Amino acid sequence: MKRVGIIGAGNWGTALAVVAARAGHDVRLWSRTASVVESINRDHQNPVYLAGTQLPETVRATAEIPEALDAAEMVILAAPSHATRELLSVISQSIDAGVIIVSATKGIEIETGKRISEVVNEVIAGAGSRFVCLSGPSFAKEVVENHPTAIVAASESVEAARAVQLALSLQSLRIYTNNDVVGTELGGSVKNVMAIAAGMVAGLGFGANSVAALITRGLAEMTRLALKEGGKVETLMGLAGLGDLVLTCNGNLSRNRFVGQELGKGRRLEDIKAGMSEIAEGVKTTLAVRSLADRKGVEMPITNEVHAVLYERKPAADAARALMTRPLKEEGNWYDAE
């Protein structure tokens, strides 16, 4: 048994609390919302996220980060990317040396364009050797319902990745390891932008041909950016890349796909967000990915059109037309062809 601290009690944080408890660990789940903490401790249910899921009794909630981290051997970051730096500043004052830091956040810091691992390294000295990125195709609802799921634990440290693999793997959750943190993080982030694009395709009434083209060319964009940043093609062709991309572009549980679908139907972004209880990371990640791609000189036409629809009020139909009327190319190396 390990003590596992989880920062963030949204869908994925709550699901990981269930996973860790089912794996036999003692879990402390942090939420900033007092009513959520009270409900989890009294009724063993999160009333806002994954409502109806019975949390094991070994999951205890708290509104105090030091309490969530007390005696923890592993800390899982499951808060939205835009809140990560602020939370890390608090965490850094309470975390013990040698604790494994696991990021389950799929996003990029908007202001800096930095990946979560880079933010962690800036705020918590010496964290790089014990940082693990947990990513891959995994809807929280299906994980707690024991649907067979496979994800990736990526770290520069073989020992840290292996520790997470052993600690959280279940009969219904298979965890692979790799050493490509860059590719794993960018795959998990950029796929949310592509999921918004896939939703637009559905909202416009287009069919399977269009979605297949979007996924394939979206994978090319993800791979180009990851390679530029030092990631590996193999990672983008695996669970953290293609696997997660296929899930979020096709799955009805994808919040990012939902946002895109509603945009494709002509709804305004402000109205869509107002009716959602949880953040669609891709909305803000689009800003960060586009900025990063511009700085690195990476051509990402799908990302550019998603940005135009989200922030320049470009109609989704015009964005689709712009992509289809770009100059014709030779595919060649599929991830090089723009």
C-alpha cells in the first residue's frame, strides 16, 4: 500500500482516485469545493463529477493541499493546465523529497507555451528525475466502469515510470512505459485541438470520410510539432498519440469534440462554455499550440483553422473550405507533407 495524493477532483482526478484505491492504496483527494469534499467523505460520491460512481472507503477528500500531500509517496496532478503553476507553488511547500510527481493534465501553459513537465521543473527543483506523464485514450467514466483501457506512463526515469506502472495497473487498466515525455505530453495536448476540429466536421453534417481525413492529417500536425520539440515518431503512433486522437475525435464522451460539434452547428463559443460543467482543455490549448507552432516554424493548418473559428468568429464551414482548397501536395513522408 502507498499513500497517493491527488490534486484535482474533476472527472479524471476522481477516476484516478478510484483506480488507486482499487489497486490497494490509501488516497487523499484534494478539491477546492467544500461541498465536494463533504459529499466524498460522507457519501463516498463526488456529486459534481462522475456522479453515481461509488468511491472506495480508502478515498478521503480534503480542501487542504498539505493534508492531501501528507506522507504521500506519489502525487498526481489532475487539475486543468491553466491552474497548474499556481497549485504547484503551494505543493512545493509541502511535498517531500523523492515523491513521484505524476501529471495527468493534458494541456500546455498558455502564457509560456510550456509543457507541464517544464512548469513542474521550474517550480519544484529537481523534479525532473521523478516526473511521470500519464496519458493515453481514457475516458474517466469508462475507466471507473472497468472497461479495458490502455495508457502510457512516460518518464526520463525508468524507475519512476515503472513505479507508476506497478502502482496503478489493474486487470482493466493496462499501463505501458516509455521515456518520451515530450511526445507523450504534446500528443495528449494537441489531440484536444484536433478533437474540436473533428466535432466541427460532425456538426457540419459531414460523414466518415471527412473524420478519417481529419484524424490522419491531424496526426501529421501532432507529429511535426512533437518532432520539432524532440519527441519521437513512435510515441505519436502509439497510445499517447494516435490512440488518444482516435478516441477524442470519435467518442461521444469527449468534451472537446462536443465543443466543436456545437460550433459546427453555428453556436457561439461563449454560449457553449456557459452550459458546460467541466473545462474543454482544447479551447485554451489551441492558443498555446498555435503560438508554439508559430515560434518553432511548424505548419499546422488544422490548428490555424480551429483558432480562427474559436477566436476570430470564422464560420466552421469556411474553415473546412479553406483546408480543402489549400495547394495540392505530395504525401511523401506523411508527417512532412503540409
